[in-house]
Amino acid sequence: MSQQDILRRFLFEDLGVRGLWVRLSSSWQTTKQHQHCPNNVQFQLGQALSAVVLLSATIKFNGSMILQAQGDGPLRTLVAQVTHDRKIRGLVRNSDTVSAGSLQEMFGEGRLVLTVSSENAQPYQGIVPLQGNNLAAVLEAYFIQSEQLNTRLWLFANETLASGLLLQVLPSQLNDKADWERIEMLASTVTEQELLELDCEGLLYRLFNEEKVRLFDGEPVEFDCSCSRPKIENALRMLGRQELESALHERGQIEVNCEFCNKYYRFDRIDVEQFLRGDKNFPVDTQISH
């Protein structure tokens, strides 16, 4: 399997420590071509996409995981989403100028929200402050706070690739503190260039060649936007007839642009009446006024 757009799992079998490695290439290029922002903002998005793929592989779910960072600074919103079958998408909202710097300098006062929506299960949400130099530090704090699991992350992105590495103590196992500290120390020698350029086998050999590591088959990752006309109709229906009538009266039609993939949707009066008539909550003898 190609070493591009792929997630790999590995295990230190005798130590009770697991690892995850991800590289995004085509999926990263497709995501960022829809997001017009400076490089330093794009790189934050690349790190977030790598992170959410890694995090999704630490739990079992059938749905989606969303990492959302929000603040009152020049970088207002960053969203990275992954599904259980490794489909990703992401977006950013920022002012014209976002200076490079710490998370506080880019986001201002903010928070990171991690949401897991899974079939036949209640949604789960975890929240931590956006404090630290990078997203990896924030997520490490999240795991200590919410999961009480020793976890380390390394996240990097450039114009062509986004990549990440995660190490975590396996839950419900007796772990030797010295073993974890040794693995963590070895991993901490990784450089941005190595994480972005070496394939998984090469990176693991470079970091852990004296350890017993079991590497599993790769799982492909790809960009996929889940927007669709029926989903947009459902969202519009939630606004209610009065709000839709007002929009139609003002503009003659309703236009929606997906912020993840820039796909354009247009609804005229007939379209709106049709999808409202399909909702049992709206009486069928009521017409959108002209």
C-alpha cells in the first residue's frame, strides 16, 4: 500500500504502549485548495487533520469525530472532521492577517472542542482551553484531563504533506513507568523533516530500532465532503417557513455554499415549497407567498 494518505498502527508488545502514524498527501491537497488562507493558517489545519485521524483510531465508533478550535483572535475557527472509515474534511475562518506565533497569539482566548457522534450512542464532547505553543500540546493536556492516559503527539504540516505521530499507554494494563519514559524520550528526538519525509517503517527504525515493534497494515485516508442537497434541505427546513419566506422575498432564491468543498446549492420558490411539503410538520395547503 502507498505510504501517502495512510494511517498505520504499531504496538510495543511487551510494554503496553501503542502508536499511530499518519501521512496525508492528496487528501491534504484537496482539503486546503478549498480554504484560502495564509500558509501559517493552512499548516494549523494540516496539523488538526492529522490529529483528528490519529485520535479517531484510539476509539471504536461508527460516525464522525470533529475537532474544533475557536477563539476571539485573528484565527477564529478551525474545524477538522474524520469519519470512522477515515474520510476527512476541514475548514478555517480567519481575518486577513494572522501572524505566526503561539496558539494564543493566533486564536486569542479560545478552546478546543472534541466531539464524537456515533450511531446508537450518545454524542461525546470534551473541551480544553487553547493554551500552549501548538495543537499537540493542547491534545496532550486533553488526554491527561479526560482520559488519564499518558499520551504524546507530534504534528507537522507543510505545503505538500501533513503528518502526525501518537504514542499512548494502553488502558487497563500494568505499565512500567521507566518503559514509557524510555519510549517517550526516543520519540522526542523526531524532527519535523523526519516526520514529513520518512515512511512509517523508516521512521520507526530511526526512533525505535532497539525495541520490539509490531507494525500493522495501513488504513487509507481520503478527502470526502458529506454535503448533499438533501442535507442542505434539512438544514434549511430547520429555519422554519417564516425565515425562508423572508429570504425568498428579499433575494428571490436561497443560495448555500459548502465551506468544506465550495459546492454551490441554489433553491428557488418551487424547490423550497417542495421540501417543506415533504415535512409533516408543515401543512400541505400552505404556499410560499410570492
